[in-house]
Amino acid sequence: MQTYLSYTGNLAEATPETRNRIVDFWRIVAIGVVVFGHWLAASIWMKPDGEIELLNALEWVPYAAWVTWLVQVMPVFFLAGGYANAKGMRRVIAGEQLRRDWITMRTRRLWTPVTPLLIVWVLLIVALRPFIAPEVIFAGAMAATVPLWFLAVYIILTGVAPLTHQWWRRSGAGSVAVLVAIAIGLDIARIGFDVPGVGWLNFLFVWAAVHQIGYWWAQRDDEGGISSSVGWALSGTALALLILLTSIGWYPVAMVGIPGTTETNMSPPTTAIFLLGMVQAGVIWGTAARVRRFLARARPWHVVVSFSGVVMTIYLWHLSAMALTAAAGLNIFNGAIFSLEPGTTAWWLSRPAWIAFLTLVTTGLVMLFARYEWRVSDAPAPRSRRWVLLGVVLTAGSAGAVAGWGITSPDAVIHWSIPGAALVGAAVLGALPRRRQKH
């Protein structure tokens, strides 16, 4: 740990003046909201009769649907991703790097830390199946790997980034308008006319629209930045429109799924998520000057750099920490650790201890697996665009399959084709971790 902090301290000191530290800061803030939000929402109850009930704290939080406007921060990741991809595209635009090489290296960085997660969970399922109820294994594995939906979408957006960025350079805001118009059309087809299946296409169009706004951010960054007045105007306008559309019932209020409700803006995403992303983008740009001054200080920036180095590992393993803790707690002392009824005063008072313990477990997992986030292969990319396309399809497809159906069936039988496709895709792209870090 001390070695890592010394390393990140040197990185922080060597940060060039041209780096937009605000992007890194908000990405870390967003991952914190995701992690603690998941941990607070999870509610496990071992009833007096021995029945295990898995609940969600949003079921009894007052005005829970409105609370989700604060905890749904995934647009921040796609906004920051669009910014980073636009900046990284400069060598491609200059003709110094081939598109397939750029896509390969970006996908390697995203996928390399995923392989250990999938391998560990396959081994855990095989090892624990004789001792733990299949439904518990299924629930734990599903909870631990569902965050891979983000990578399924983001890898696709990365794969088409050279094309969408070229589209942005040619059409600018028109490209965003087209994507939003398609998203609205799909919302109307799904919500207004009950056309089955079409809504799921918005996993691409809604998030692509937010990602495209990241291109604008990068462009304006090169031209002097976005003023705070523009940021607050965008945030206020988007918020007013979002309140209007949800109040009149065109879109549900909840921005994440809440048990007991039939509609959500997240599964699949609706245009309301894009509007929420614009609220968040406006806040980021409106507060940019203050955040920039804060990050000019050595210690805060060192903290951001340190977390940035392990951000994907935290994202991938924080729910595994919770699943493993839950499995252990349910099998120790007859599940007494989960005997408090969720939503009661005693249960709420126990949350700090719950968060502290999960933080400890996650820290241990990060110390164990963060090395794979850094061991990205530098081998040459595949020579053929077809191989790159195959790798992108296999990695993104397997991530989506894991998030949608799980590694196992409800009776804890492993879907071997899913981790198999993930490993083949990783091998094609060279996204398997290197054996050791080069110095």
C-alpha cells in the first residue's frame, strides 16, 4: 500500500498543467456514489422462521423515486468516457495510429481486469455448489457480476468511437439531436404502443447521446472551456424539463429500479436518463472553477490519482465483497448477523458497521486484484479489422449476457458458453492480463 501511494504521489506531482483534473474528480465521486449506494440499498433478512429475504432499502425510503435522482450517476461515466475518447482520438485523427489499434488498446484497458473476476466466480460456484443452496449462489453471482452491463455498452461505444467522433466533427450538435430523436422514438414505441423489445435498443442510443456530449466537452476544453453560466443554464433547463415530463407521467420518476414498481427509466434506459445526464453535466461545468482550485492542492489531487488507479477494480469487485460477506454471514451463527428486520431503527443504526466492514473487504479485494488493472498487454493489435470486431463483439456480448442472464442458471449450473466467449474475446484482443508488471 505504501509503495502504491508513493507511486501515485509521484504521478500526481508530475501531472501536466494541461490535464483536465475535473474529469478524474467526478469519475471518483461517481464511483463512490455507486458503491455506497449499492451497499446501502442491499437488505438481507434472516427471518425467525429461517427464511431468507433479499430486499432493497428503496422499498421503504420516503420519496424513494425522487431519491434516485441523486444516486443515479451512470451518466457521469459516459460523459467522462466521451471526453476521454475524444482526447485519445487525436493520434488517429493525425494519422499516427490506426483505428483498429486504438480500439484494441482501449478495449484491453477496459477488459483486462474483468477476466480475473469471471474466473474467480466460476471457481467459487464450482467450489461452493455442494455446500450452499443454489438460489443463494445464483443470487450472489448475479449481484456480483451485474455491473458488467456498463462494460457491455461502453465497449460497443468504444468500438464505434472513431466513427461517432468523426460524425461529431462533421455534424456537431446535430449528431446528438439525431441520437436523442431516435431515443424518443423508441420510448414512444415501447411506452405508447407497447412494441416489444425496442426499448432495449436505448441502451445504445441514450448512452451514445451522453457519450457524444463528452465529445463537445473535449472540444470546448481545447477552445477555452465551458463557462459556469452555460453549465448552470443547461442544468436548470434540463432539470425543469425532467420534472415536467415525470410530473405529467410521460416518464416514471424513478431513475433506478425499485422493487414493487413496474416502470423505471433505467431498464431499459429512457430519454429521461439523458436529461438527468444533462443536469449532471451542467453541475460539473457550473462548479468547474471551484473544483479546479480544490484539485490544484497537492493532497486532494493525490487522493484522486490514487483512486483513479484502481477505479475499475473497485467497480468490478465492490458487489463481490458484499456477496461474499452475505454468503459468510448467512452460514455463521445461523445467520444471526442478518436477524435485524430491514427498515427498523436498529437496522439503520447497524448500517455504519455494515459499510465499514464492506469497505474493509473491498479494500482487501482491491489490494489482491488491482494488479490486473495495470497489467495491460502492449502486444501488437490484431492485423485484421475483422479480428478486432470479433473481439469487441465477444467481450461486449459476454458482458451483456452475464449482466442479463448471469453466469449460472437459478439451480447454480454454469452457463459455460458465457465465460468461454469472454475468454476467447480477451484472447483475440490480447486483453488477458500480463503475468507481471513491467517496470
